[in-house]
Amino acid sequence: MKNKYNIAIAFGMLHGLNDFVAGYLLAHLSVVSDNTLLNTTCFLVYSILAFAGQLPIGFLLDSNHKIKSFSLFAVICLLMAIALAPISVFMAIIVSGVASAFVHVSGGTVCYLSDNKNSSLSGIFTAPGVIGLISGGIFGSIQESIYYIILLVIPLAVLLFFVWKMSFPKYINAPINTAQSSILDTHDAFMLLLLAAIAFRSLFWNILHIMCFKDTVWLWGLGISAALGKLIGGYITYKVNWRKFVFVSIITAVIILNFSTNNLILFCIGVALLQSAVPITLLLM
């Protein structure tokens, strides 16, 4: 019981550090380069590698079941991205995109294998991501020197050792819950809407980060409320009926966000409610 939470915390920290590096590199490039084409290309390349890249990596992991090797490779790629940053920010961003895909696939898989009914593990894993992305973007936009990112080598080296020594759960196909399976089959349209929401939401967070990182107060509010929403949502959906919670939270979030244009508190509440559905949707997928 304790070990699965240690695993989720370790991969949550890795998720946060990964997204911090990505946000830092992308923001730093936009500061030091006035080449709009280059900046846009880097952002698109990173997005393709980090998000679309999860699909082939997922297939590859399912075929060889080497979850520990994939996890170690994710940390090594992240260390490589940091090492490349002073030499070529563009190459560092590319390697960071690869690292991000491996981090998300490995972290999501190991949390699921640890306990395929516990959405709170998914909440712990996903929560630090938004804070990492936003804080990395803020620091990257105010620091002219790229060398500050090298400081992350220390916590990543500790994580690399921890992952290497970690006892991973066995990679087996989880038994199908027939009751849950019938719910999903009956509500295919609902599930498709959730999947589409996750896809567009990921794109939204990144575009918002790139375009609006100068408003640090709202960005910190966004990051912290999103992280808290995932943590609390993961715990609640583990304890109560997840379908009712998801419906109520998303509908309430839509209503609140429509009236939160100039109200930071309402905005944060809406973001937290919207993000509270992420752990359970990740687990269901």
C-alpha cells in the first residue's frame, strides 16, 4: 500500500520537473530569439513529440513490458535535454519532447499497474505538471542565462537513482471489471467527449502558457488551482461515484469559467473543477 504511493509521488516529481524544463526552454527561446518562425516551429515540434509521441511509445511499452527501462530512459532524456540547453536550445527542446512522451507514458502506466482502481494515484502523478510548466515558463522568461537550468541535474540524479532502485509492479493485463465495462460500453459518447476535452485542454494549457506567461499572478493561480483540482479530484473519484462527480464538476466549471473573466478567485475555482476530472479520465483510458 505504501509503496504504490511512493511510486506515484516519485513520478509526480518527475512529471513536474519534466514540464518545468519544457516550459523553461520554450520561454527562454521566445526571449532570446525574435525569429517567429523558429519559435513557432520549436513549439509545434515539441507538441508533436510530447503528445503524439505517447502513442508509439505506448504501443512499444505494451509489446516489451520493460516499464523500468522506459522510466530510466525518460530521466536520462531529461538530463540530456539539460546538458544540450547551453549548446543548442532547439536540440534541447527536441530531446525534452521525447523525454516528456516517455515520462507521461511511464508514469501513467506505473500508477495504473500499482492499483488500477485508485484514481488518487493518477491525481498525485498528474498534479505537478501544470505547476512545473508554468513556473518553468515564468523563470525562463525572466532569466537571460540558460545555465540556471543546470541546477535541476541534482534532483533528477536523485530521481534516477530512486527509479533504478525502485521495485516496479508486474506488467500484466488487469482483469476486466464487467460492471465498469458495461458502463463504458453504454456511454461511448460520454467517454469520447471526455477524451476530446482532455486533448483540447492540453493544447489550451500550452497555448495559454506561451501567450500569457507575463501575467504571473493569474498563471500561478492557474497552476496551483489545477494541481489542487487534480489531487482532490483523484481522491474524490476514488471514494464516490465517478460519473456523477465528473458531470457535476465539468458542468459547474463551464458555468463558473464563463463568469470569471476578471475574477481571479472564480477563475481558480473553475480551473480546479475542470482539472479534477483528469485523474479518473486517465485511469479509465
